[in-house]
Amino acid sequence: MNKLVHPDVHFMMPVFKRDSGRNADTYPQSDDFIFDWREALLANPYLELGEWMHAAGADNQQGELYAAQANELIRKLSFRSSEGGRRVVIIWLPERMNDSCANKLLKLIEEPPSETVILMVSDDAGRVLPTIQSRALRINFRPLTEAEIAQGLIERFSLADDAAADLAHTAEGSWARALHLLDADDDTREYTELFISLMRLAYGRKLKELKTWSEDVAKLGRASQREFLTYAQRMTRESFVANFRSPALNYMNRDEAAFTARFAPFVDERNVIGITDLFADAQRDIEGNVNAKMVFFDLSLRMIILIRQSAAAK
């Protein structure tokens, strides 16, 4: 089990179609990616979806759980366990199931074979299909405290106390996020610059520059586009909360805080919901493989209205 090769432990994880010409009923399979999966998970047990897609060689793919994976799991569980004891199924990110996959797993989840335990590990339980949730027992794990994360960073990475405390606060209780922030300074800086640029250009109604901005973002991989839109939703929340002048409620690094100090007044009760929904809708479209240039240029045009809506009231 320490090497993730136990014959009675079965994994299902988001994958992608390497060959669109193959039979959809039998492809893709989790086992097609199992060697990459083991290597990635052993290297980082706190793996995130973007990191897994990169490890699988699919930076531009979304990652999904397919019906073919469900069929194969059902087939495997129709046999006896290899060692005569319990079998464990680990379904990572069940919110990535497509409808066909979920429908095939409903009966299995509701009535697993004898001595079989199914664990579904979700980052966003609200997106797991209700039919799946209703057949499972939900166990919530509390966020880690800032002190726990800071201590872990100091012990494992020899961070200075101040640096560890800042990073622990920004991590919002997530050790995986803390590790991501530790390793992703370049990505975070790029997302910060894209967010700042979008807001400044939208405020200035600079259509030509916004078109260029949308084309630049469209050149990023789908995974990076999705991560940027997640980041933008977080920064919208941080900007709104900054207006209440309660630093303990904000989770930003120094660059983000410096920009937000000037930008926060333009995110208020008039537009905070609209801006957040705008980024969320764009993320949904990107995940649905809508043309990225259209998505981001439309987003930038709508942002002009929302930002100016607040500015006009000042």
C-alpha cells in the first residue's frame, strides 16, 4: 500500500481522452494513467487537479470521470478480492463525474459488494451530483489552524517565522494550498498581474487594450485559465472584505494587499455579486470548451459596466 500497488485498492481519478477515435464505452480507463498517478501521488499526497493534469501531460485538459471508468470499476468488483479481505475504492474528485459515469455508479454506491468500502474525496462537495451525495455519508474535515500550517512550514521547509505566518494566513486553512503557494510564486504573480491589468483597463474603458488582454489570456492552457478565474473570484471577495478594514478577514500576499488598498472601494455591495458571477460564468464556459477569446473579451466588456457602476456612485 505504501507504493499504491495493493491489488485490493482501486483508484478512479479525473482523466482525459488521448485518442478520440477509440470506443467511448471502453476508453479512457483509470489504469491507462495509473503509473503517472502513482508517481504524482507519491511525490505529493496533497495533489491538486491542476498538478495532476500537468503530471499526466495534459495542461490544456479539464480532467473528467468517464462512464468507461465506471464500467471497469464495476467489472473489477465483480471478482473476489485478491487477498480475501476488504476492498477499497478511492474516487478522487467525484465532482468531476460526467452524468453517464454517475448514473452507472449509483447502484454500486448504494449497494456496494460485501466487504467493499468506497471513499469519495472531494474538494467541492457542493458540485457533487445530489444523487451521488444522497447515497453517501459525508464527513467534513475542518480547516487547519494558521498556527498548525505555520509550524508545518517551519519544520519541513525551514521558513522564517514571519514568512511562514504570512503564507499560513493566505492558505485559508488548507495545507495543499500552502504547498501550492510555496511552489507557485510565478503563477500567482502572473494571475495577480492579469487581474490588476483587467481591472485598470476596465475602469479606463480601454477597449483595444482589453481585446489584447483577452487574447493573451486565451493563449494560456485551459487549466491555467480555470485557475486564473478561480483566483479572480477570490480576489473579488478579498477586495470587498477589505472595505471593512478587518485585516484578520483578508487572505492576501503583500502584492495583492497593495493593489487592493486602492482598488477595494470599487468593489462594493452594488457590484460584488455581479463581478463574482461574471468570473464564475466564464469559468463554467472555459470548462465547457467555449472559445477562450470570446469568453475573456466578453468578460472584459461586462467588467467595464460593473466597475463603472460602482465608480459612478463615488
